[in-house]
Amino acid sequence: MQGPVLSPPVDANALVQLLASKITLPAHLLTRRRERTLLLVDDEPNIVSALRRLFRREGYRIVTASSGAEGLQRMAEYEVDVVLSDQRMPGMTGVEFLRRAKELYPDTVRMVLSGYTELQSITDAVNEGAIYRFLTKPWDDERLLVHVREAFAHKELGDENKRLATEVVTASEALVAANERLEMVLNNRQQQIDQESARANAVRDMLDLVPAPLLGVDPDGVIVLANQEAQRVLGHRIAVLGEPAEAVLQQPLPPMARELPATTDLRDPDACQPPLLWQGPHWSGKVRVLNATPPRGLMVVLTEHHSPAQPQPDNETPC
């Protein structure tokens, strides 16, 4: 929306900036209660005057018309809540006028106030929903006031139901949009989990094929990973997985990361890791700390040393 309430006419770039600034109408305009509007339709001026005097004390905004055609014109000009119409008028009867009003403005509450009781046409109009209530002349002021108050209450109840229905639809649409966003987030998260799982499986497969005995030891000193070569070298004697690493390697391990001195440079992979010997001088080991802060354990790699004088079998080529 653009106009003097918001700004003078501006070019497209300035309009984009206005939209980005999210200017809104003042709160008191957004929450303002609409004035109750009553339309009186009767071709007798004295009747209209009497009704105006009666309803003025109720605080309604009163609009008048002397015929059905003029009544339709007033309804086009004003937002009418309740219509009170005579039945016998020139050019268009009250029932015909209210039928037309129902087609054009179905939310209005329509009533007939007449001294003529054309039973069949009025009954048909009531059954069709064109007339909310039929009242007769002469009227009792207090009863007529009560009927009109009830008509306004009926109209406001219908408006409130429509507003609540709109809010329900809006909330449902917002919930659907939120569910779609949540589903998208969950799908993205699942894709990330699948990718991480695929990477983890690939890493496990690569570690399993490393041509050297490799062990993973948790912070409690228990072996939780052993590749194929470690199973071949160690597993033929004792179980490997789930066993204490010191028992399998038959010697104490270097200090775990949680026991490293405060001055240790954790970026140095060999810091505080004295040589690990296994099965005599033909084997040695390297120990690496896994995520030293906090410690997740150790990785142990065993290396077999061959004597330079030891001949290689003819059918075996060095790696």
C-alpha cells in the first residue's frame, strides 16, 4: 500500500527500501472497532423519522433510504450491519430488496418491519434465509430495540466466527509451512548423518586394509579397534577386541592423554610417548593420542623390523 499516510510517490528503488523497512499502520488503526451501522428503508418519511429518533440513543450510525433501489445504493456506499426494511414500497417490495441484498451482501442481518403480512412471500423469504426476522407495525419501542440489539449481536457473532476461522486457516498454513521447514531440516540432517556414516565406513575399511597391525585403545585402556593385520598378528594367541591393551601387548602403555603434564605440546605426535617394544627387538610401536582434550584414547601401530642380513625368500618381494 502506498499513499500520503506512508510516503509521497517514489520511484521503484525507493519503494523497495520502503518495503524492506516493514512500515505498518499504527496499532490503534489496526484494532479500531467498526461503528455499528443500521440501514432503515421505508417510503414513508414519518416512519423513518420515528425510527431514527428511537435508535439514535443506541449509538448506531443510521443510514436511510426511501426505496429498495436506494437501499442497495446505500449498502454500496456504507458497510451496513443490520437492515430494517418496510415490505410494501414502490418499485420493489421489501422481500425482493432483501433477497437482492442477501446476494450482494450475505453477511448483513436483514429484517422486515411492515403492517402488511403477505404470508407466502415472507415465509418463502424466511425459509431462503433472506430475512432474519419479521416484525409488524405498529411496533413496541422496547421490543423493537431488543430485536435490533439481538440482530447486531448476531452479526458480530458471525464476524467473530469468520475472524476465528481465518485465524485457524492462517495458523494451519503456518503450521504446514513450519512442518515443511522441519522436514527439510530433518532431511538435511539425515543426509549429513548418512554422509558421516559413509565416511566412517570408508575410514574403517581403509584402516582395516592398512598393512600394519593397528589398534585403537579407549581411555580406559581397552582395545576397541583392531584391523585385519592386528587380528592376524595378535589374534591367533588371545582375543583382541574388548581386552586390556596392556595384557595383549604384555607391557604397560605410555601415559594416556589425561595423564600428560600440563606443559606437553599436544601438537607433537611423539610428545611423552616413549618407544613401545613388543615381542623383543623385532617389533616396535608408535602411540598417538586421539583428541587429547578431552582424551578419546590411543592409536597403537606395531612395526616389524627385519635384520639387514636376513635374506628374503625368492618368491617374496619387499613392499
